[in-house]
Amino acid sequence: MNDWPERRDDGYGRGSAQARPEGAQRMPHVQRQPQQPQRPPRPPQQTQPGRPGVPPQQHGGYDGGYDSGYNTGQVYGTPAGGSPGGPGGPGVPSQRPSGPSGPSGPGHAPDWGRRIKIGSIVLVSALLVTTVGTYFWADSKVRREVDLSKVIERPKEGDCTTYLIVGSDSREGMSDEEKKKLHTGSAEGKRTDSMMILAKCSSGNTMISLPRDSDVEIPSFVGSESGKKFPAQGRRVKLNAAYAEDGPELLVRTVEHNTGLRIDHYAEIGFAGFANIVDALGGVELDIEKGFKDEKSGADFQAGKQTLNGEQSLAFVRTRYAFAESDLQRTKNQQKFLSALASQAATPSTIVNPFALYPMLGAGLDTLIVDKDMGLWDMGQMFFAMKGVNGGEGVSMNMPISGQRGGNLVWDKAKVQQLVKEIQNDEKVTVRGQ
């Protein structure tokens, strides 16, 4: 008995060129036979008997070119992988491979949580690499030339960290044109143009200017170059003479001997470095209370808030002859300017931005001279301490003066002793100077 359904030739079905699909028919199970030997391929344009011009239809599912002779149920004209009637039929999920955006492919909503996580990791890694690279680059440029181990008979250590900050009149690295432009002159060697003690304390930071005309005693010391010990002779000189005689080590020794305060770190910058840092920052904004003019320093300022470039900044901190108080007023101006400089340099917009940080560090580190134990962390602490003083979180003052001796400024010993005691014990500073 023949189990195959009767074949109708009504113009539809297999091989029909019309759009109407063949109706679904239930087919009985057919036992597949062992694979037959491969038949020779049919001629390309062979037509079926009785249907001229209609090419033979291939029906898949069997290797070797075997033609099962019945329709697979696929509705012709429906895109593969589409809606019902596709490869899976009605109710069967599409078997398309998952795309990068999820199981539904590019049309699926992106996984923002995963993207943000990956982006954060990349950003943190980049910042870490940049920070480490900047640290080693900057550390290699610092000139650690001052050896405080050569300083003898030192005072006891205190609870605060103290810095001796020196501005020298060194013309090192300056061309003749730059010397003329900055009104520095062409004197050989270098001398101190400004000196101040910065005490970083938990009770509050204190910045104390030391007038270079201060009357001090040169104590016994060991020569920084010769290693020879020179005994005390009771010589009284201006403070800047100690630096001129044997450099930073003797200056530290003289300050410690005359104050009783131990100096933990030393930092010095010359004319060129000072001006270059200001220019690298794009200038420093300053509010000048009263205008002044000085031909020797090149100063010519009007009263009011203004932005000073490197040349103007150097003139501002060096001017002394335009003031009745001479060196005392100059030290006040120096404190005011350095605090403003630190406030602008120690900001996130400068520290985080490599386009601002690198030029500033490159401009200043080449001429910055520090002690051998001073690292970049210590320098950062120094700048933030100066910034704190400018922000009202500390005290800014001159060393207390009691009078003059032969044109030199004499310190008030009682006030100096009290000031030193308060700093050593990390107490709030109550002493005030001029």
C-alpha cells in the first residue's frame, strides 16, 4: 500500500513559480536508508517533465545530494532567521549568534555599568603611570647639593618641621640680555637676597622673615669645602655675610646658633628660576596696597589688584629703596608674594593638569637647590604650608626687632626665645614682629 499522499498538480507546491505557498501536510515517518552512492550531478538547466522552463528544486537535509522528494515546510519568500516561518518555525527562538551588545545583537541596550568600570580602570591606570613617571622625572632634576650633616653643634629637634627658604641673587644660566631685562646686574658669585624660616606645625604654620641686615654672630663652623674647623671669634656681621662667606651650610649654622631653632630642611632658588616659575604659571595675581617705583629693581607698580609676570615679580620682591622701612618692608612683600605664588601653584588645576605642572616643575627644578635629605614630598609639604599661611591658617611676620647697631637690625632676644619655644613645642605662636 502506498503511504505517500496523493500528489496534486494544481499549480502550487514544489516547483511552482506562483507566490501561494503549499499547505502544510503531515508526513509519516520515513526510515532513512543507508547513504547511497553519490549520483552524478544533474545537468544545470534540466527541467522537470511536464513543466517546461522550471528548474529542478533542491531539498536539503541529506548528504550526497539525496532528494527526499518532499517540502521541508519552509515558507518561501520569508527572510532567513526572521519571524514565524523562519528556520525555527513559529515559537522557536532565532539561532542567530549573540552580538557584542548582548543576546539581541547591536539593537540591545549597551551595558553602561561594565563600560564605566572598564573606563575607570583605564583612567586610574593612566593617572598612576603618569604620577609615577612625573615623580621620577622631577626627582632626577632636583639639585641636592646642601649637606646639613656638616653643620655642627645643632639645637635639639622640635615637634614642628622647619624649612630655611633662601632667595639668592645667583645669575647662573642667565644671558646678558636676561640680566639686563631683569635688572640683576652682573656681579659674580651669589648672595642671599631674601631669607625666611617656615615652621610647619599642627598648631598652625608660621613664616618668619629674616632681614638680611640682621645683626648676628658667626659661630664656630666646619668649612663646607675644606672640612676644616674654624673657631668662633665673636665676629658680628650682617646675616647675609654668612652665606657669602661659606655658603648654605654656614648660613644654617649661623641661624641655628643665633635663634636656638633647629633647621630640618634647606631650599634655595635663584633669580632665573624664580622668574621662570612665575611665567610658567601664567603670572601671579597680587593686590598691591600702595603703588611704588624703583629704578634699581625696575619696579613700577600702581595700587590695586593685578597679575605680575616673571620680570615684574622679581622687581616686586627685590625693591627696598622705595620704602622708608627699607629691608623690613621688602621682607613683608616677599612673604606676601611667596604665599600668593604657593597658593596658585598648589592647586588641583595646576597639580592634576600635566600641561600646567610640567612647565612649572621644569622651570623651577633646574635652579632649585635643596639639602640631601629633602624629597619631593617635603617640597610639596613646604608649598602647602606656605599656601596655608596665605589662606589665614597661620602667622606671617618679621623677626622681632629691638633696635639697630651700626646700621644692622638687632633682634629682640626675649621675643625670639619665646617664639622659638612655641615652635619647638608645637604651640600656637603668640609672638608678633614688625
